Amino acid sequence: QQISWTSLLVLGYLFYLLLGAMVFQLLEKQAETHFRDQFQLEKLKFLQNYTCLDRQALEQFVQVLMEAWEKGVNPEGNSTNPSNWDFSNSFFFAGTVVTTIGYGNLSPSTVAGQIFCVFYALFGVPLNLAFLNQLGKALNAHLLTLERWVQKPGRAQVQYQFTILAIFLTTGTLLFLVFPPLVFSYVEGWSYGEGFYFTFITLSTIGFGDYVVGTNPNKHYIPVYRSLAAIWIVFGLAWLALVFNVGADLMERYLQLKWHKSDLSLAEGDTTKLEDKPEQPRIHIPS
């Protein structure tokens, strides 16, 4: 029965990945084709306006822009753009390494920096996990304190546990998912939807890198802006990790319950069939 449950979970997981692949392909492929055609059209217009350039020279310049972007240099603006490796930005990058977010918009370009990054992550990722685990225990302790405070004589067990869970989810959602996008929308000039998207993608450690705070060269950020964002990420990670753990536990229990009920129904059906045939030996099915 355990093997059957594991097989069902594997099949469900693969089905979920296949479903995601089909939906993303359906939603994004046509838009990608449109943007690609638009980009090629813009390059043709550029060559028509500047006849001194040929296609090969333009492609070389595009390659230079791509290499600059891969090295973390924003092609917009000029040489007066703030450094990506000042202390505040470096602190933010260190946080994205140990939390395994890895936006991908910035990475070490020197051999020494790459080697240090490997060993820094080798020890930093377990340290971060231990820190988040301890932070999660502290949050659990506060939840237990809140539970004892909310609990009243005669109140049902399920009712006050549900109240505690609701308070935990509501408070965390406001602090880490609802209010931060308002700040990012104001500072970065994003829409609220873009800010919320960045917030969730960051705290879930997915970290695509399409939206990153403090990278617009046309804006002047306070020096500690990205450092404060890194601190918000750490506490948000701890909260969202607890939410994911609770969700995974509830989902696993629900699916296993459904699976066990279906097994029991099949077993009871088999027993009924055997009882209808008295010439066959009775089979006892343990509960």
C-alpha cells in the first residue's frame, strides 16, 4: 500500500509538471514570437536610419550589450552608474547566495570571486538553513504563546487552533506579501502586480531575476535600501517556509486519507462479494 501511495505521488508530481509545461507554452510562446519579430523589425529600422552600419556591425554591438548584461553591467545610462559591488549591493548578493534565490542578474566575473562563491555557498547554505530552522522554532514558540492566550475554558480545540492559524497567516501575509509590493511600487516604479510577483518569486526562492530591487540606473536609492530588502527576505523566507510546510503536510494528509479510504472501500467490496459465495473461504482483512 505504501508503494502504491508513493507511485501515485510520483505520477501526480509528473502530471503537475507536464500540466505546467503545457500551460506556460500556451501562454508564453506566442508572446515570445511576437517580441522576437518586433526586435528583428527594430534592427532593420535601425540599419535603415543609420546606413553607415551594416548588419554584422550591429550584431557585434548587440553581442557587446549581451555580454555587458551577463556581467551585471546595465547598458542603460553611462559610467556614472552606481557600482553593483558596493557594500550594500554585495550584502544583498551574499544574501541571494546563501538563501539559494540566485536572481542571475549578477554573478562573480573573476576566477577568485567564483571560487570564493562556491565555498561561501558550501558553508553558507547549511548555515542559512539552520538559521531559518531556528527562526521557525522561534515563530512556533510565539504561536504557542498566542495559542495559550487565545485559549479559553470550554472553547473547542479545533476552533482556537484554527483561530491561531488564521492570525498567523493573516499577519504574515500583510507583513511579507501585501505591504512590501506597495513599497516596491513606490520606489521602483512598478505596478502593484509586478511588485507582488517579485515578492512571491523572491520569498519562494524561485528568483527568476526579471525583477530585482535597486537596479534601475535612473533612480537614486538610499544606501541601505538593498540591505533592508535582504533582511526582509530572510524573515519572509522563514514565514513562507512555515506556510509551505503546513500546506505540504495538509496536502499529504488529505491525499493519503483519500487514498486509504479508496483502499478500504475496495477491500470492503471484496469482502462483500466473498460473503455472497459461502462455498469460498472467508478472508479476514485487517483494519
